[in-house]
Amino acid sequence: MNSASNSKVDLFRAATVLTVVIAVAFIVFGLVVQSWIVVAVFTLIGIAGLSTWPTATHNP
């Protein structure tokens, strides 16, 4: 059962990291094309992804 729990935590960590990485990529894209709404939206998504990091690193 512990192995399944660790896999679940690892998947949650991966999802958190991917959310932040994708958000940063779109922020850079928004800066390049100077679309400030894209920058604003993905900044909020990146902040939301970062706010889940303490939960992602907590072992059950």
C-alpha cells in the first residue's frame, strides 16, 4: 500500500511541476508577442501551481 501512496505523491508532484513549467512557457510566449492578457492569465495559473507545492512535497 505504501508503494501506491508514493506513486500518487509522485504523480501529484509531476503535475505541479508541469503546471508551472507550462505556465512559464506561455508567459514567455506572451511577452514575445506582447499579449498582456496571456501573460496575466498564465501568471495566475503559475502562482496557483506554485501554491500547491507544499502539498505536493508533503508525504502522507
